[in-house]
Amino acid sequence: RPFHNFTDMGAYECQDPTISVEEISAESTVVYPNPADKVVYLKTSYDNPIVKLEIFSINGTRVNQAGHFSAVDVSALPNGIYRIKATYRKGEKTIPLVVLHE
């Protein structure tokens, strides 16, 4: 039985469900240089700082956990593709990183 945009089929279903999730915008964190050789720098917004930072290899193994969130030493990592997982006060974001030693 129709009810506005919903159809009552004995269960509650809707055609356009909206779920509110705190998303971190692409502009909220800048990672540079990328590709990186020795140090990668992270610039974030003042109102939503990073509280935890981890770097994962392409196969999902954590290879680094940083205590300083604005600059991370990647000189010991082999050349490859990594993921930076930045946990913020309000949400989290995964950022691709390429380590390429010259």
C-alpha cells in the first residue's frame, strides 16, 4: 500500500534512505610530497585534528604508526604503494601514498 514515497509491504522500506555519517572532505587533509622519499607532511584543518595516524602496506600490514602527525618519516619503508589511515576527532580517512626512493 503506497504511503508518500514509501511502499508498505509488511516491512519498512524506502527508495532513498539517507544515513548521516561524518565524512572527511578531500580538502581537509593535504599530503605532500606524494610520491615521498624521506618525509611526508600532512596538513589538516584546525577544527578537526588527527588523533591517530597509521601507515599500511598494500597487503594490509601496518608498517608504521606515527606519534607526530604533521611530518612522518618514510625513509625506512621500501618503494611501494601504501595507505595512510588518519583518524580524526570527527571521523577517519584513508589516503594513498607512494614511497619512491631516488
